[in-house]
Amino acid sequence: MSYSEVISFLGELKEDPDANKRFKEKANEVITILSNNHDLAREKALIQLEEINSLDLSSYHRTQVWDVISMLESVD
């Protein structure tokens, strides 16, 4: 698993017409953080993803956020 795979997955999620505006904004923030690829990118992205999970999301989008968190935790 790599940051580019996580970014790609998030990009697909934010294009979902059923995703709410706040979800899309947070997904963009996470993509930006991971694109910069600095030392604390994973930790900062995980914090943002936790904030996304506290939003009013459908069960589908909540599950997808947890998938992204799992993906990030497996990045070497």
C-alpha cells in the first residue's frame, strides 16, 4: 500500500455524488496532506480522517473512511 493508492481511493470517494460537501472538503484536505508526503503526513491524515468520521455520514461513507484509515495504517 502506498500514499498514491490511498489518494486515488479518496479521490474516487469524493467524486461520489452522494457524499456530502463537508466530507468532500475533508477528503481534499487529506489528499493535500498526503500529496505533500512530509514526515507527519500519515499522522495528520489520520487526525483529519477521525474528524471526517465524526461527521454525519451514511453508513457506506463511514465504512469507506475506516477502510482509508486501515490503508494508511498499512503504508510502509
